[in-house]
Amino acid sequence: MPSLSGTLQLLAVVGVTVVAFGLLIVIHEAGHFAVARLAGMRVERFSLGYGPVLWSTRKGDTEYCLSAVPFGGYVRIAGMAPGEDVDPTDRTQYANQPAWRRFAVIVAGPAMNYLAALALAAGLIAGYGFREPDPAPVLGEVLPGSPAARAGLQAGDRVLSVAGTPVDGWADLVTAVRAHPGQEIEVVLRRAGSPADAPPTVLRARPEDAGGFGRLGIGPSLRVLEARPGQAISVAVRRTNEKAAEILAGLSQVVTRKQKAELRGPVGIAQEMVRSARAGVAPFLMMVWFISIVLALFNLLPIPALDGGRLVFLLYEIVTRRRVDQRVENLVHLVGFVLLFGLLVAVTLFGDLARLFQR
């Protein structure tokens, strides 16, 4: 039975996680809100969360709300909701604004998440130190109960070859393991702290078959990237752009079926954030940085109901100078929302919660 101090510590970690995730949502919606106000649009509601309103206050034309479902949020701009009556003479309504202004309002949300990621990275680089995967083939993590753990691999091991193929870096290691799903392979390594002239250790492992690709259950070691405050911003831009490119490359591999998708819903994301928070301030902020990048990219995907889906219609309008029939666009976004909500529920029930109860 956990002690009182342990329970209080867990509650504190969960509280910090909820606040951090909520702040990322607030930052995203604040981008929509700020640009809409700058464009002269009337913002009727700024809500953190969805569903029934638990608390609200009004300032000017805007109602600020805290709603029951904390994972998400929205800004309601006059003249933007499907089926809403629009007064063509009211210039404060979204529908009556030029397409480029509506485009700026939509893109401002993901842009704010990207800027938040840059700020976090710059702060970490100049302060705590930015922890990033080491490209060397050195194990930083071996998951308990994984094929790697059963084979005897340990954190700190430097892998020299896999299945007879020399390994010069982490990317080579991953490629070699992925090529042998369900097959027994020979792993030659050098134990951490062993003399340079000591004979290498030879182990045999059987990567599990994860959708046609081998997986051992290992993670890379981390190195700390530091820079002077004057250089922190440029380094933060570089690392954030590199991470965004990595995420997009991984998404491309999933789409082309070169990699199995591992989807996580709100529960799974919260679990990862809690785990990183327990590891310390820097790992937690690194996780928040990563999620902020994911939010920016995910919302820019050309999927109906997401910001990216709206941007597709606005780009069409800007290029052709013809507005899409609002009934058609609203129907497309409604169908997209229903499908996304169904996917979210499925991932939560059959992914996040299934993994949670299997432990």
C-alpha cells in the first residue's frame, strides 16, 4: 500500500501534468484569440476544456470558461460556427472577413505551439541543458520484460554488431533490429566500464514481431546539449525543426506502412507526462517541448475539423477567389469531427486503457 507521502507526491505530479497540458491548449487557443481580436473579430467564448461549463466570467464581449473535459479547448468566434446566422453587414463576424485574415486566425494556433516549443528549447539549452538522444549505439534504457532484458542487455552497453552486421550508430542499430522480427540474432557488445582491450560480450536475442518489424525494447542514451544564452535561440530553432522533421518522417513511414503506428490518446499522453515528471524537471520539460511540436504539426494536417482542414478550404478560396459553399464545408468538418472523436475514443479504450490494465 503506498505511503501518504508517496500518494501526495503522485497527486502533485498528476496536478503538474494536467496544468502543463492545459497550458499547451491555452497557448494554442490564445493564438486564435489574439489574431482574431487583432483582425477586429468578435470572440464570444474562450474555453479551456469541452462539455458543460464549470466556471465562467465575462470581460467585454468574451466569456472565459473552464469546462468539464480538460483535454482540449476552443475559441468561439462570431460567425464561424456551422449553421450560425451571419449578418452580412457585421464586420466583426468571422465569415465577413477577407480570406487572408481568416487564414491568419486559423494558422495562429499551431504557430503559437511552435513558438512555445522554441521558447522551451531555448530555456532548456541555456539553463538545465537540453537532453537529446545520443547518435552513438549505446543503450540508455532497457524496458523490463522486453526481449532485450530477457537476453541480458543492460543500460550503458555499446552495441558493436547485430546479426553479423557492424553497427556504427543508433540508426544502424535500429535498422538491423527492425530487419529481424521474431528471429534469433547475435548481438555483440561492450559492457559499460569494461577495458578497451576486454573481449566483447556476445548475447542472443529474439526481437518481437511488431507489425512486421523487429523490436527489442531499448532506448538510446541521452547527451546534454548546452549553449550560451546568445546562441540558445538559434540552437533551439535547429533542434525544434529537426524534431519536427523526425516526426513528419515517422508519420510518412506509418502512412507508407514502413512502420507500425503506435497511437496514444489523452490517457496515454498523460501517462507519458507523469512518467517524465517523476524523472525530474528537465525530462518533464523535454516531454512538454515534444508534445508542443506534435500539437503544432497535428493541427496543421489537412484533416477536416482540424486547423489544417480549414486551411485547405481557405487556400482554395485565396487561389480561386471563390468561397466554398458553407453547407458543404460545414458537412465535411462535421464528418471529420465525428471520425476523429471516434478514433480518439477507440485509441483511449483499446489502446491507452488496455495497456494500463495489462500492467
